[in-house]
Amino acid sequence: MNGVHDVGGKHGFGTVTTEEQEPVFHGQWERDVFSVIGLYFAAGLCPLDEFRHSIEVMDPAEYLSTPYYVHWLRAAENLGFWNDLFTPEELEARITELESNEKEGL
Amino acid sequence: MRLLQANEVHDAIRTPTNFTRPDAPPTRFSVGDRVTVRNLNPTGHTRLPQYAKGRTGVISIHHGFFVFPDTMAHGEGDQPQHLYNVRFTVGELFGKHGGNPDDHVYIDMWESYLDEASS
Amino acid sequence: MEQITSSDGYTQPPPYAALRVKAIQSLLVDKGLVVEDALNEVVDLYENRIGPKDGAAVIARAWAEPEFRQQLLDDGTGTLAELGMTGFEGAHVVFVENTDTVHNVVVCTLCSCYPWAVLGLPPAWYKAPQYRSRAVMEPRDVLQEFGTFVPDDKEVRVWDSTAEIRYIVIPERPAGTEDLTVEQLAELVNRDSMIGTRLATPRQEAIA
């Protein structure tokens, strides 16, 4: 698909920014996202190209405005739905549950 | 999805997937052939970047007979094809933009992405 | 070129991210599809055990042993497999060599393909659109942003990783290193030199 992921030769993104002594992960949320996708891969959940496509179908505006591991977060969701690991309803319910637990300080 | 215990993860990630297939038919192209990239616009997954469409390059490597991502991504089977590396000049891809037009970009491409160049 | 995007944009999470991934993890664990120890193990493998030092050892040996260097160039995949450096994002590997006349650099314009099995996970810049969009179109400008100046009489070769072939650069061995051991040479092989955005580290900067 002619998606926003296909950035080769596009203008306007600016200069490359590098980080000295860059850590492998920039926070626990990156580790958490990586752990899910990493196990999907290790367990052979789906072909690698299905993973790539699960990112390509992201909302293009979100793709361009979010860090890399948000792309993987959407992949973790989409691959979960497509491979019947969980449903969108189950995910929303679990988010609500975790949110209310947090508010109650559980 | 296979349930992996922690002590199984290392071996799992160290086991390579085999992306090649046996019983390859003859290749359509040989190293050194001039090829033009087809102007394909599938709505599903593809590994053909926009910037190479319609451009002409030279086959630099024949990698082998590989599963086809455009079908693999959609549960349509491996439908293997010959995979090549194609060399393009930066000038062919981007005109005079970007410095030295004699620099090269090398792109891996499946056989069905390519036509024989017309001249 | 004007800087129009902030680097934080590529590592700072939006507010919804942390909770959504926790929800996914907890669903997978509750359904018996994954175990928590395995989630931790895959993170530990790539955070602490597999990384650029693995690739650096291979390149240092290639500098020191011409036969091994030739083996890598002839059959990268097989040579790495003998060293146990195979697996995910490393099923097929091709080594490309920098010389007096050629400078190689690797990118993935469509996603973020990278030789995990040999170099570990890629740095954030490799996965960001600034690098991915421009490396194929204006490679010399991009290399200059890394402080890497390629003379006009040297050809730049950009490898766009569109298939399952992973490309790794063998950088040029720095001058004045004839007396170093393979272990000392490995100290000169920085991660970016194997991607091709930098040169190997000069001896005086790497070894005190």
C-alpha cells in the first residue's frame, strides 16, 4: 500500500538526531511494548510481513506524530485482534479496569 | 501462538526462519541485466518502495528463491519468487537532488516487481 | 537543514501508551498465552545480552584474519551461524566492505529492518523518519550530520533493506593498529560503523 510508512525520498522531516550513549530502552513502557512483540516473534505468532502490515494500517496521522514504540503498540493490538488472542472489547474493558485500579490506588 | 517458558525464549529467537524455498524455476533475470521497476500500487502489503517505481537499474545480486511478502502478510501463502538486489544511481532515482548523482542505492526486489528495461 | 522535529518526539510516550500495553500484557498472561518470566526474558536478552559488541568481535576478526574476512563476504549467513549469531532478524546476512573507493551505508525506508542477531536492537535514529527518508536521497548530507565526510572520489552505496536480507558494513580498519589484538581492535568497531553512518573509531579515541 502507498502508506505513510513508505518515507524514502520524502522531504520535511528535518535532520537526524542522535543520542550519545543511547540506552536500549528509554523507559519501562518501551520494554513492555517490546516484550509483547518479542514474544509474538519468538512464539511464531504470524509471518513477519503480517507484523509489518499491522503497522502500515495505523492511522497515518498517529504514525507520523508518535514515537516508534507506539507503532509497535498498535501492532501488538492489531496482531492480537487478527490472531484471535483478544478482542477489541476485551482490551477496552481491561484498560478501564486498570485505570480504575490506578485511581483507587490498588 | 506457542506458549514459551522463559528458558525457551533464547533458543526460539536464535532459530532463524527459513525464508527460501526449494524447487526454483529458472530465473527471468541475470546479474548485469537492466531492469525497470513496475508501477505497481497494491492496496495490501508490499515491499516495493514508491521512490523506485518506474526507475531503471541493474541486477547486482541474485539472492535466491524467497517467500513473497505481498501474500505472506495476508494469509495467502508463501508464493515464492526469485529475489534480486537491484542497483540504481541516485541520479536515476532523484535527479540532481542530493549531491553526487553517481552514488548508488541498492534495493532488494522480487521478480514480479521487475520488467526487462526497454532500452 | 532546519530542525523541525524534536528528538523527544521519538522516545516520549503519548499519555495512552503505558496503560494500553499493560492491558495487553495482562490479557495475554490471564489467558495463559504468555508467562511473565518469558516477557522479562525477551527484554533481558536484547537489553543486556545481544548487542553491538557481538558484531564488533566479528568485524575485528575480519580485520585481523583475511581468510575469515573473505568467508564473511562469500557467505555471511553461514559464517555467522557457525558463531551462533543467527536467528530473528538475521536469517540472511550479507556483509559489504568499505574500501579506498567505496563507502557503504544501510537503511530501511519502509520500516526498521536491522540485523538484530548480530547488532542487537537499532538506535532510535535508525527507526525515525529523518534518517529513513533521507538516507537514500541525500546520503552524503545525512552522513555529514554524523560527522562523516566521504570524499567526492569515493562512491557512496546505500543499501535499502526491503527484504529479509540484512546488510552489515565492514568498516575500514583505522591506520596505525597493526600491533593490536583482536580484542583491542573490537574496541574500535563502534555500532554506527557497522551501519555505515560513521567510520571506525581512531585508536587514540578508543584506547587510553
